[in-house]
Amino acid sequence: MRAYTLLKQIGQVLEHDIVDEHGVVLIARNTVITEALVRKIGNHTIREDVHLGAEDLQHLVDGSLEAMDEVFFHARCQTKVHLEPVRRHLLPTIRRMAEMSDLPELLRMLRNHDEYTLTHSIGVAVLSTMLGKWLKFDDDKLERLSVAAVLHDVGKAKIPPELLQKPSRLTESEYIIMQRHTVFGYQLLQQTEGISEEQAKVALQHHERIDGSGYPQKLTGGEIHEFAKLVAVTDVFHAMASKRVYKDALPFFQVLSELYEGQFGLFDPVILQTFVSKLLQDLIGTEVLLSDGRRARVVLLNDKEPTRPLVQVGRQFVDLAVQRDIRIVDATPALQTQ
């Protein structure tokens, strides 16, 4: 976080301490941001890689879910979205978690909550913000993306609760009803002052696929907005990595492998490649479990097939891109989001 970012948050309450490069607290969390405080830190080097402790991260997760619940509550009985909790709480919290959180731990904490629709909205927003940074979006574009991502599923507020909470897979007719959440979300956001057309399109298009196999409009490639293409990737990743009543969460590496295999014809290849490659970079040096039961250490990623890296088993090096009968079945990275 830098001074120009804080300028956009004048009047808001800090969610965390701002510290300098030596770890000295410049402004304590829970302080109201003022122009004077922004000027105060203007000449300091601000440390951005402060790791959130488990207690702090849990606090952010709980607070963001409360704010998300407020958004959905208002959307159920109104024709537009109540943006105040988004601007006041959700946006700075999502940015904080995207900058400094441990992704596997964040996913675990979200899985501990029962309200999947709410936890999914938070998870997708954090992942999308991370991905937007990796794609070098500027601050303004990143903020627009974050708002769109956290509201991508707001149309589910108009779906019957018994469908959202059904403890088994939906029937074909129920699935058709569920698909309408994209249109409902678009309509809600179109009526919301402060939301742009590009942000509303994320709600409408995040289930579209570039080969035309998605819904609700069966759009292809260039017809889908960039933000929607990005959220399509994070939406599927988080859904696969989440525990549902009718299925367990898939292991981290399995999610990435299955997602990567779907890039040809379904997802934007640049966006997907960036997302998968960035997450897998953090596996280098990490111990993984191979399909033959052996433990190995990731040594080097394969640029063409990042899910099949070079690994070391004892003193032996195994190129998984060559030995196709062996694959990684589980791995948990020590993720760095910067």
C-alpha cells in the first residue's frame, strides 16, 4: 500500500497497521485515514509484504463474510445492489488479503464456513485481485476488477434459497433456474449507481467460455469482456478447491492440473497460463506426492507444461513431462502473492 492508494481511502478505517521497511508502525490499524496521515507517511518506504497472522486473517475473513451477507440481504428485496458495505469494508479487506495472505490458509478458513455463496464471492474476489496484479493491471483497473469480482454472483440473491442450499446435485430443470443468476446479477448491477457496464458484464458473462459452450448467451472469444474471462478462471478454481455438501474439496495441485488442461477452447490462454504458472512457481522447492507413492521435491517448472515439472526423488531427477506415467497428486505451496 502506498500513499496514492491511501488517498482513495480517506475517511475509511485502516484494517491493518502500516509499517515501514524496518517494521516500525507508522499508522496503527483502526485509525481513520486523513490527508494529514497520508502526508505523514509520504516520505517513508512502506513495507507491503507483511504476512498476516492466522488470527488477523480470520478476523478479515469473518468481517468480509458479514459485509457480503449484508450485500446479499439487501439484493434479495431490492432491484439494485447496496454498495456501501462494498466500498467501506469489502474492497479494502479483499485488497489486504490479496496482498498479504497465505492462499492455502485462506481457502481453508473459507471452507470452514457453511454459506458457500458468500465464501465463494470472497474467494473469487481475492483470487481475481491477485490475478489482476500478476497481469500488471494499474490501480484503477484493479479496483474496478475487485468490485466486479466480489459482486459476480450477486444474482444468486434472486435464486430460491432451497436451490442454493440443496444438499445434492441440481436436476436439469433446477440447473436451468440456477443459470439465471447471471442475468439477475446483470440486471441488479445495471440499476446500481456507481457500477459500470464492464463490471455488470462480469455478473452476466463469467460462465461464458471462449469456444461458445458457456451460458447464458453462448458468447465466444472477443465477445466476452476481459474481466469476465479473468473471473471465469478464478470462479472455477475456487469452486473446485471448495468443499460442498455433495463433494469434497480437491487437492490444490489437482485443481490446477484439471484447470490447466481445460485452457484449450474454454478459457483465455494468457489469463489461464498466468494464473496457473504463478501459483505453480511457488511449488519450486516444495515437497510433493507422486502418483507412484514417492515423495519428491519440485526443482524446475516446464514452461510448456507447468503441471509436469522436473522433480527430485532422493538423488534421482525425474522429468514428469517425459515420464508420462507419473504425475503429482498433491502439493501445498507456501504462496507469496507479491
